[in-house]
Amino acid sequence: FSRVSPCGWARAAVGVGDVRYASQLADAVWARRGQWALRGPRRDTWDLTSKAALVSAFAALDADRYGPAIDQWVAELMSKQAADGSWAGSTQATAYALRALTDASNPKAGSATRKAAKWLKAGVGRDGAWPSAGSSPRPNVEVQAEALTAYLAYSKTP
């Protein structure tokens, strides 16, 4: 059972306002959490971004109903933050984690979100773009959108 597709589906269903379908997906993902099997050299980063995406989806659906999952993953995300404020030194992973912590509205996450936002802000290049993973000199549009929306969501939090 791979989390990647159901995570994306749940986020998309939340995004288009299909709460019933998103809730069914969220319930299925949570029920099968013991079967998650990510493979490959970046599996830790994928695990982190998947959990962060689910925190955001679960918080948007029903923070009370999915509270135990949100709390578990927020604690895990916070424990994996690097001293520099990033997650895995990755713009994409840091954007996902920052968005999740912001969406979860967890008062314990204040320091982590500030450090992540500072790291993202410092990483913007002279061209206004964030670096993508790997050695590609060109910015990845998906990473740019994720970093920008995470930073904007954070900046709008009181």
C-alpha cells in the first residue's frame, strides 16, 4: 500500500470541497498506516512529505476527528527538523512541513515554524526562485508553488 496516491487524492478532494470522499480516503489511509511501504533512496523525505500532506488534509477535514493522527505526525515532523530550520535540507520537504505545522495550529510548533520560514526565506535565489532538489539549475514549478503557499500560509498566521 503506497501513501503517495491516496495522500494526493485526499488533498485534491479537500481542495475541491468533496469532504465526504476526502474523509473516506483519509480514513482508509489512517486505517492502513501499518502497511505503508515507501522504497528508494529518498524514502525518508517521501515519508516526511506524505505525513505533512496528510496533516494538512486532516486538519482541513476535521481537526477534532483526526486529532490523534495530526498530533502524532506533528510531533514526528518537529523531531525531524534540522538545526538550520529545514527538513532534509530540501525546499520541498521544508515547505510541506511548514504548511502542515501551520495548518495544524499546534502551539508547540511555533519555534519550528519560525525556523522553517526563516530557512525558506534565506533560500530564495537572486532570481526569486527556490532551489529544487538535485542538480537541476532550473527551478521546479511544483516546488516553487509549494514553498510559496507554505510561506504565505505561515505569514498569515497570527
